[in-house]
Amino acid sequence: MPADALVSIRDLTVQFRTDRGWVSAIEDISLDINAGECLGVVGESGSGKSVTALSILRLHARGTARAARGSIMLDGRDLLRAPERDLRRVRGGDIAMVFQDPMSSLNPVLTIADQISESLRLHQGLSRAEGRSRAIELLDLVRIADAPRRADEYPHRLSGGMRQRVMIAIAIACRPRLLIADEPTTALDVTIQAQILELLRDLRAELGMAVMMISHDLGVIAEFAHRVVVMYAGRIVEQAPVGTLFSAPRHPYTEGLMTSLRGRDIPGQRLGSIPGRVPDPDESIPGCRFGPRCAHVEAVCRAAVPALVSISENHDVRCTPRSQALAPACL
Amino acid sequence: MPVTSETSVEVRDLTMSFGSGGAGRRPTMVQVLHDLTFDIGSAETLGLVGESGSGKSTVGRILVGLLKPTGGSVRLFGRSVTGADRAANFAAVRSRVQFVFQDPHAALNPRIRVGHSIAEPIDIAGKHSRRDRDDRVRQLLELVGLPRDSADRFPHEFSGGQRQRIVIARALSLSPDFVVCDEPVSALDVSMQAQIVNLLMDLQDRFGLSYLFIAHDMTVVRAIARRVAVMYAGSIVEIARNADLYADPLHPYTRALLDAMPRPDPTRIRPRTIPGEVPSLLAPPSGCRFHTRCPHVMPRCRDESPRLLEIAPGRQVACHLFTAAETTEP
Amino acid sequence: MIEASTVPEFAATTLAPRQRSMILRRLVAHRSFQIGFFLVGVLAIAAVLGPMLTNTKPSAMHISHRFSPPQAKFLFGTDMFGRDIFTRVLYGARVSLWVGFAVAAIAGVFGTTLGVLAAQFRSLEGAIMRLMDALMSFPAILLALGITAALGPSMNSVIIALSVAYVPPGVRIVRASALVVRELDYVQAALIAGARAPRIMLRHILPNSIGPLLVHLSFVFAYAILAEAALSFLGVGVQPPTPSWGNIIAEGRDYALQAWWIVLFPGIGISLATIGLNLLGDGLRDVLDPKLKG
Ligand SMILES: Nc1ncnc2c1ncn2[C@@H]1O[C@H](COP(=O)(O)OP(=O)(O)OP(=O)(O)O)[C@@H](O)[C@H]1O
Ligand SMILES: Nc1ncnc2c1ncn2[C@@H]1O[C@H](COP(=O)(O)OP(=O)(O)OP(=O)(O)O)[C@@H](O)[C@H]1O
Ligand code: SF4
Ligand SMILES: [Mg+2]
Ligand SMILES: [Mg+2]
């Protein structure tokens, strides 16, 4: 574990109980999030991004989900095995999360101010009035106009983008050391999105806050992340610094992602997509799980699950033909 | 006999206000839509973009009858759904308008089998026998590219993109002529976005659907819309043909919007975002509501609010930069 | 093992749709649900089969065996009139569990109906919630005490009194979750398709908002058993000679030091039922609604 890693995930496998027994939604995920760093996570719908994020805070329901393997270390403690009481302190305090679904993640019977100040009152013991004025400051910070009035409103009176910003305000209220942001800007127009990213960047600089940014929007990732992890069907398939990933993607899936972005500049043109679909977690596919959709599939791909191989410093790829061609000879 | 018309939707001077304020206080009305006027032709897609909170969803919800506007008129397929016979006229066009939601997770009742969700509009309209209905459901599933046996499964068994297809199937169940798509692909990955957008375009070609397509992603709007309307603080500030808007944005807000588009290129430095505060609805800026943030602001902008004027065929802008020439003419 | 958690309040229904599909399976796998289900199940079976498990009547007095300690003939001993405590506890279980069940059922029906109506119709909301607030401003047990006193002590008054006391929190819970559900897109979709209020309420709102209520009701069931005991202890509960766990203890309290078995066994009944129902409720809560915890 690198000395500066804030959170360090090793070999994490999370399974869900289904009709067909326990099925792995994510498998052997290993990644580090360094203090003050922004880690981007991209991947197709259903690839396991949210499952990974929720695991860090252990937010899966008992009985349906289990971490079959692995560890998640924060300050020398394994969050997967920490007692519930410790975890409660971590959630919202050390690590905060912006949930993917702002529509149903706010409590409809509490005002915005109450919901924002809840964790402040819990973790920092603020009074009700202090909480409210802090909530108004936070609403200002996430660029919501008329903050004092909005503070006293209920969630259903806000637009989709405003709700999403309220979620962000809740998450940053306690100045966490790690912010996990699951699709935090999907409901925002690009100018406000830019302002929110700016805000997160400032918090990062000011507090050394690390951000784990999950997004479908490769534009946001390109702009915001230092390092990017690409997930496919529950596994990390590529991991690289942002510049390398966009200029020289190595995994065929990452290449596909980049290609599907091209041609978006021509009006009326059909958008490009990767043919086929992500396999369900319980679908048995021999070897590489991207194989059935891959244009470069070879016999070795079907023979065994490719390993995540380092092809240069900080650049890992899970693709047997590619890593054989590209990995340093000594491996 | 229904009035046939080339335009599916005609909106004139639409205004909308909501009561504001928390519990206990006397409600003041806050106006969130200001005199919107636009048309959507049959088999046409109008893209609607703009600031978060500028009123896009409110427009969509008014068009499908979820909200009653406080002023102006809306005609759907030639029938006024805001006037005296509002209820009767709306009942007559109900089956021809539909809505696709942003969040495919919230758009389907988790306790109801997918087939029943898709058939719900048919059941409510009460027009079909059980047999016809089941046939129709299978047909719709095929149309949106899902296996026929999906009907018996529950929503949680589908991924986000598949669920969005189910939502689209439900929207198509009564063969509507006009569909409001409120950020239908925001929650999906690029590849899935492409599949859904392509599906919507195919359906338009086959059935002559019209769309109001609300989105934040300008690249998606560019792909699907024929014309685009840009909203800021409750008003339309620009309407233009797709190609014109992207090639030559006129209104300063539109320009800012296009400049702020994130590009998948880590080497590119993004231009600074628009300075200034997001406008308050309670005390909106005087004159042009964009004047507090506009790089081209003129004295006149502070006093006089610009009207949406046609400055070229098919091109309307609400900005004094473009009305100046016209008003100085005799 | 990833365990259930305090999802902060705002995490709400993020996980809900997938969770709900497998409620049963997950309940069956849930340890505290298993234990709770077992305890409550055994007590319920004992209550139902009661008359078959004993060959005497709860009111039959064995005068020569007053104050017998537990022994082969009288498993749980006898009381001051020589009545068999085992038999009385079995029959008492019928009464106590029935009171608990009836209260939970009434609180459930009224809680659901009023809660969904309050969420659906703005016009009713004010009146309903004002009334509930008024009822909730008294401590439940005081309210129940007042009502039983007014109605005259009997089993039915106990049930009515406790129902009145436990309906308001149920209404609040259902209304709160119905308000969330009402704003969800699938309800909006039904509205767009022209659905009327009954369809919206019955098909969409109700099934998706009663999860938290079920959890609450399992606790109400337990509270009601305790409250019945308390009321009986105070003399306004189920009246002798009908045995309930509460009035067996009430009658035996003067002899508690010499004949501890009179109060011990009904006490164990109350404890097992309450613990069982609480475990059951914990299980339901974890499975239906992880956010309520903490
Ligand atoms: N509670 C659950 N029960 C069963 N399966 C689950 C559960 N949560 C997630 N899954 C499965 O795990 C896989 C990964 O889901 P996850 O939500 O992490 O995807 P994602 O990458 O976040 O996708 P999206 O971009 O659509 O949010 C999916 O196949 C999903 O069906
Ligand atoms: N039911 C309501 N009661 C009060 N105000 C409302 C209600 N619905 C919407 N509003 C207000 O109307 C304005 C416009 O909201 P709307 O949802 O139409 O915005 P939008 O353009 O769709 O934004 P976004 O892109 O963030 O979804 C906002 O200020 C919002 O707070
Ligand atoms: S009217 Fe004036 S302030 Fe408004 S956009 Fe045009 S130039 Fe800017
Ligand atoms: Mg996700
Ligand atoms: Mg909206």
C-alpha cells in the first residue's frame, strides 16, 4: 500500500444473492485513492461502478450483499470489518457520498435546510439555527439562487439539477477527506456543471479532499480526473493517468468507448455505440468477459481470464493479446 | 372530427407561477416561465436546452397535462388544452401525448411486472381486450429491442439502458404522436445513449413522431434535434435550426453554453465559466435577465427586456445586440 | 460480510427496487428474523393449541394444591386459588397475543388508509395530520389509560384504547413514505396516462409505501402486549377471571416473594413475545428499509 493512499481497496469481490445463488457483481477490484487526488471511474451501465462505491461505505443491505473477499483500508482499519459504530463516524464524516439518484434520495418531508444540516448537527454538534445558516452558505456554494428561500423548501419543489446540487451540498457539508461522487452532474447544464467541478477542485486544493468521480461523461472525466479506472462487467479492465488513457487507450473496450464519442459533432448523424451489451453478472463467459463484443478477440482470450498486467508505469491493462504485445519484456 | 394540423404543439405566451415560501408564511407567487412561444411541427424534434432550473421540465409537464399553466395557451393537434374546454379537449388528445423520464430507475413501479407497466396506458384507456393487449406488449418489446419474455420480469432484472427501453415502450403503447423526452439519456453511458437516441430517431422515421427533447448534453441534442430552443431563467432566449445554432450561436448565453461544453480531451483547458450569480426568481434582474452575467451588456439591457424576435428565417433571438439594428430602422 | 448499515436518511430508496424483489428470501436468511419468527411462532402455536395442551381449565381451582411450586402435575405451579399457572399462561397467551395482534391490525388498517389519503389529498391532509398530532401529544399509555377508564375495563376497550394510541405514528410513517412515492416518476407516468386517484393509490402508492409500516407494526404488536400487561396491572385491563399475562401478574404480585412462579411464567411469556417481535421487526427493517436503522 503506497504511503499516501487514503483509501486502499484490495481484491474486493462483492456478491449479491439472486435466484441462482450468490453472484459476483464486482470481482478482484484493487485500487488506491490518494489524498487530494481525483480518481475517475468510467464504464458501461451495470459494470459495477456504484457497487464498488457503495461498498466503501458498506451501504449494501445485509442479507443480499456480501464481500466475499478483499479489504478496504482507511487509516489502517479495514472498513469491511470495522464495527458498525465506527462506520457511522466514517460516513458523512471522513467519507461522504453523492448518490446517483437525486430524485429519490432526498427525504420529501424534511426541508432542504434540515437535510443539509442534519450531518452537521450530528458530527459537529451545531445548533438548529447555526445549521440553517451553514446550510444557506452551502446552497450558495453549489450555485443555488435565492438560497435563504430555497433552504425552507421541500425537495419536490426543486428542479432536477437543484436536487442534485442539494445532494452535493449535503456531501461536502462536513468537509470529508474523500468524496465519492456517483454521477454528480448528470442533471446539470454545462455551465453549472463547470462551476460545480470548479467548486470540487477548490475543496480539493483547500482541504486536500480526494474525489472518486464516477461518470459516464468522458468530458467531465477528462477535465477533472488525474487517474482513471475503466470497469467492464465487474472488473477493472484498464487503469491509467488521464492523459495516457485518452491519448493511448489500450484495452479494446476503452478504445470502443473513445470511438463511440467521435462523430458526435455532425448534426443528424447516428451516434456511435459499441455493439452488443454488458453481460449479466451471472452469465458464464469463458475467458475475457468482453470477448463476445471484442473486434480483436483471439483464442487466448477465451482460454483464460486475462490478468491485469502493468504495461508501463501506472498503466495496467486486462487483455491478454495486448499485454503480451506491450508489456515490458522482463515480465 | 379532429382538426388536422401540420403542427403538433403550439405554445403561445405560456406563463407559469408557483406559490413559494415555506410553511406558515404567506405564499408569494414566483413566476418560473415567462411568455414562452414556440411550435413543434409534426414529425419534428425540438431540442430544449438551458440552465438548470430554467423551467424546461415545467414546460414538458405542462404539455402532457401534469401541470396547469397560469397563463397563455397551449394547443395540441389543433385543440386548445388551456381554454374553457380544457378537460374535454385534453381527454381527446390524452392518448396522443406521452412522456419519457430521465431516471429509468424511478420510472417503473418496482412491484409490477414490466409487461403490466407497459400496458398500463392501454388498461387505463380501456380500449383493448386482454389478448390484444398482450400481443401489443410483445410487439412493443420487439420494437424497442428487448426479448419478448421480458414482459414477465420485474424492473430490477434490467440494466439502466434496458429499463429506459421499457419506459419508451410504455410511452409508445398507445401510438402517440408527440412525446416529451425529459433528459432521457442523461443517466446512461455513451454507448447506451447512442442506442437510445438512434432508437428514438428510428421510431420517428417509422411513425412520424414529434419530440420535445430536453437535454443537457449538447452533443446528443445536436444528433437528434432539428431545431433547438435555449432557455435562461424562464424565458426562451434563442430558437434556431440545429446546424445554425452550433455553427453560429447568437445569444450570449447560448455562446457561453456551447463554450462550457466539456470535451473528452484532457489537454484542452476549458474556458472560464460564466461569471456572476445565477439569477434569483424572487427578485429577477431588471431588463434582460442575463444582463448581470453578460459580457456584452449595454445600458439598455438593464432597463428594457428584449423580446424574442425573428432575425432570420427560422431564427429567433431575444437580445438587444440583435434588436438594435431593427429598432433604429424607420 | 457487508452488513446493513445506517444509510444516512438521504440514502433513502437508492437501493429499494432491487431489494424488494427478494424480500422473502432475504428474510429467511436473516438471523434475527429467524429467531424472532421461531419465538413468535412457538408462542402463537401454543396459544392456538392451548386447550389441547392441558387437561384442566384456567379457572379450575385445586383447593388442596394452593401455592404449589412447579412440579410434574403443575408444570408452572399453582396460584393462591390453586389454579394451574401453566393452563392460565396458555390461555393468557391467547388473550395477550390476540390483543397485540388486533391492535397491530387495526393500527395497520387505519394507518395505511389515513396515511395514503393524507398523502394523496391535500384537502384531507390538514385535518388528518392535526388530529394525529393531537393524539400523539399524549403519552400512549396515558391515552390508553384514559380511554379504558372511559369505556369501562374489558378486552375490547383495551384493544380500542391501544389502537387509538398506536394509529397516529402509523399514519405518519405511511404518509411520509407515500409522499416519496407520489413524486416518483412511475406515479407521474400513470397520471399522464389518465389514471384516477383510486388506481394511483392502490396500485402504485400503497404497495410501495407500506414496507416501513410493517416494520413499525411488529413493534406495535410488542408494545401492545406490554401495554395490555401494564393496563391489567393497573386494574383497567382485561378483567379476571379471563386470564391475560398482565392480570395473572397483577393478581400474583402480592405473593411474588413466596410464590415467585405465579408472576415469573407470564413474565417470561411477555418477554419472549416482545423479544421475538422485536427481532422480527429488526429483520423486516433490515430487509425492507435499511435507512430506518439508527
Ligand atoms: N442490490 C442488488 N441486488 C442484485 N444485483 C445488484 C444489486 N445492486 C447491483 N446489482 C448488479 O450489479 C451490477 C453492477 O451494478 P452497478 O449499479 O454497480 O452498475 P453501475 O456501473 O453503477 O451502472 P450505472 O452506470 O447504470 O449506474 C449490475 O449487474 C446490477 O444488476
Ligand atoms: N411543484 C413545484 N412547486 C414550486 N416550484 C416548482 C415546482 N416545480 C418546479 N418548481 C420551480 O420551477 C423552476 C423550474 O423548474 P424545472 O424543474 O422546470 O427546471 P428545469 O429547467 O427542468 O431544471 P433542471 O435542468 O435542473 O431539471 C425551479 O425554480 C423550481 O424550483
Ligand atoms: S440583451 Fe444585453 S445583456 Fe441580454 S444577452 Fe443581449 S447583450 Fe447581453
Ligand atoms: Mg451506478
Ligand atoms: Mg428538469
